[in-house]
Amino acid sequence: MTDRSFSDVTLAALYDTLNPWGPSDDFYLDLVMSARSVLDVGCGTGQLLGRAREAGHRGRLCGLDPAAAMLVQARRWDAVEWVLGDLASTRWEREFDLVVMTGHAFQVLLGDEELRGALGTVREALCDGGRFVFETRHPAARSWESWSPEHVHEVSDAHGAVVRVWHEVEAPVLGERVTFTETFEHPAWERPRTSRSTLRFLGPEALSCFLDEAGLVVREQFGDWGRGPLTPASSEIITVAGPAGRR
């Protein structure tokens, strides 16, 4: 659940260790490999597009992220375009077959106008027949209730040192937004490092409304990375959308 907006170079270097490749990455990699041109919004350390290139993707791959420290890691792959910025500071016109937002990056779009602006930029970037694919945690699952200091995640860094990570939600949780702190502890550091983040939890109906306003239509929705149906018990809302009137 690590925050994608790392600005700390040391933490950015740990990102892939803290977030190992998993079923969600396999899901997105399959989509990327079947698209000619791909924009990864909030690309982080660039693993998705880097692996796609290594797997033989021959088309255009472009990663966008607001954290320069993350793009330092991404530039390990020099056959991919890496752009520093976000959807508020960039524009493309019908250049991509596929736009993705992975790692729950969609949930950092907190305000209505910020969200509308971002979705408008995505729609402009999509070619005819293009797809916008992203996931958000289902609010009904209340996943934030397990984000507490009692649940410590431990991983070993490249030198074998144990990194400890834990979260703490600021109470009370009201409405759609959850604010929490994320603390990292490393034996080589004098003190732990803590960041504060807020995520927005939108349900299926609210997501559809915002997409409709932006001229995007939901094509498919899944409740898990095996493409199972979306139900009230699903932990994820995985959405495949496309421009209205364009197939």
C-alpha cells in the first residue's frame, strides 16, 4: 500500500522491494503487451513499462510521474519515455491506445475538479477505440481498518538490512477520504521517516458518474485480478473505460 509519490531518493530505491511484482502487475502487463502505445500515469519506478520492453514490446511506452526520485529508478530502462509531471501539467491528443493507472494511483485524485481535469486529460490522450484501465479499493471492504501500527511489514533491502513499515489512520474517518501516516524504519537511519497521505475511496456509482462527465464509458469492471465479477464483497474495483462514441 506504499505511497506512489516518494520524493525521497532512499525510499524510492526501496519501492520495488516493498512492493514486489504480483497478480495486479501480471494483469496490467498483459494489457500493455497487447497495445501499440501506452501511457502509464503514476509510473513510479517504471517496472511495468520496463518489463514490457524487456518482454518484446515494440511500440511507444511512456511513463508519467510527479516524483523525480521515482523516475531516477525508472530511467534504468532507457528505451522508454519518462516524463516528470502529472495529468494537470501534461497534454496529449489521441496518442495512446492504452492509458493505465496502477498501484491505486487513481485514489490520490482527491478533489472533484482535480479528478475531472485528470479524466479529461486521459480522454484527450486516448486514440479511437482506446482504453483507460485503473483500479481503486472498494470502499465497502473498508481496507483502511487494517492499516495500523500492529500490522508491521518487514522486508530486507539489497544489503540484507531489515526495513520495517507500518501505517496509522487518522481518526475519525469521515466520507470518502482516508488520511494516514506511513512510517519507515531502517537500522542505518538515526530516526524513522514518516509521510502523510490522503486517499479517496469512490464506489462504483460515483466512479461511473465522474467517467460519464468526462466522456468516458465503462466497458468492463472486475472485482479481482483474475477478472472475477465486481460484487459488494469485492476488495477492488478494476475498471476498463473508453471514450464515449469511440470504439
